[in-house]
Amino acid sequence: MNYLRKCYLYLKKKYQLLTAKKYSTLAGTLVFFLIMSIVPLSFWLTLLIGKLPINTDRIFSLPIFDSVENVLSYVRREASNATASVSVVLIVTTLYSSTTFFYQMRRSGEIIYDYRRPKKGLHVRAGALLLWTIFMTLIVTFLLFFALGAFLFSRILPYGWEKIADYFLLLILSFLLVFLLNMYVCPYKTHFKRFLPGTFVTIGAWALALIGFSIYIKIGNVGRLYGTLSTVIVFLLWLYVLMICFIIGVIINSERITRERQHERKYKRRKRAEKV
């Protein structure tokens, strides 16, 4: 009973921390900017991998994407159509739009970490462009490995193990992206290992959320509930749930990093006082 009470108090404390940081509001804000950036991001991915022998249908056909496969396929088709008539203006505008999500993510990180010396907009925009470059490189590299893995797995593994291998590759990419984003949103310079707890929390929460969402779609009559807009609303809910999981991981990291920075400052002040 005492153990259950400690667990309850611990979870209550964490939830109070999440509400104090306005986790749901930040997640909703980032979902809005992600939606505004998703087609430009898809445009650039299509532009970069258009000549490569990569079949993204294999990724979208995984069961965890069942609920949003139609929307993702639509976005991919529209991005592919946009690349048919590329112009300088289109390239510049899509590049700016696709970095807006990362720009707002960094600003959200400054809010979560209660950072009191926010950087100027131009510096944050340059950082967003750098992260966009790394992000695109990771995605393209993953797709190449996924295409190679799909070719090999389909020939040497049974169907069940082939799916497990696909999920394993997807898990590696997810971990790298979440870890990178956690480092990016943190306004402080700190050791990379401090971002691991929140990254693991986000990945674990994503796994549970995707499983739960798949079950909800199968047993819930979303078409009757949401009508003709069910596909769009389900996609928005899907993004919102995943973004909440990410924000929770960032907040957990912020608590840990802020506490350790306070301990370091106290230690340095004590050392200076001892010298005097």
C-alpha cells in the first residue's frame, strides 16, 4: 500500500509539472505549425528521393499507419505533383515554410525550460535551417536503408520476422529524430546523455499511443462520430497525441537538466566562497 501511495504521489507531481508547463497548449500549437509545414517537408523529400528506388508504400502499409494512411498518401501525391513544376519561388517558399515548424519548436523549448535570454529570430531561423538539413539527411538515409532492408528481409526472413525487422528500423529512426529534437529545443549547452530519459519516455509513449490508437480505430465507429471529416479529424488527433508524447519527454528532460544546473551553480558558488 505504501508503494502504491508513493507511485500515486510521484505521478501526481509529474502531472502538476506537465500542467504548469502547459503541455497540451504547446502540443496543439506545434501540431498547427506541423500541419502548415507537412506539405513543404513532403515536397522536399519527394524532390530529394524522386530519382531513388525507394517505395514509401511499404512504410505506410505498416499497421501503425492504418488510421492515417489515406492522408499521408494524399500528402505524398500532392507533393509529387508540386515537384513537376519546380520554380525558384516555390523552392524558397517551401523551404521557409518547412523550417517554420522547427523555429516554433525551439521557441516552445525556451518556454518549457523557462529560458530568460531568448535568441533573436534570425539566429533561431538559422538553427531551424540547420536542423532541417540534418532532419532531411536522416530521413533520406533511413529511406535508403529501409529500401535495402526491405529487399533483403523479404528474401531471407519469414513474413512475421520481416515486419518485426521493419519496425526495428522505424524504431531506430524514431529514436534518432526524437533525441535530435530534444537536443535542439534545449536552450542550454549540456551533455547529450541528459536527453536520454525524455527520449526513452517519448518513444515508449509513442509505442503505447500508436497501439491504442489502432485499437480505437478498429473498435470505434469514427465515421459515424465525425461524419465526412472523419479522415481529417482522425489524422489531427493522431498528430496531437504524438505531439503530446513528445512534449512530455521534453518537459521531463527540462526538469532534470534545470535541477542539475541549479546544483552546479550552487557547487560553483560554494567553491568560490571557500577560496575567499
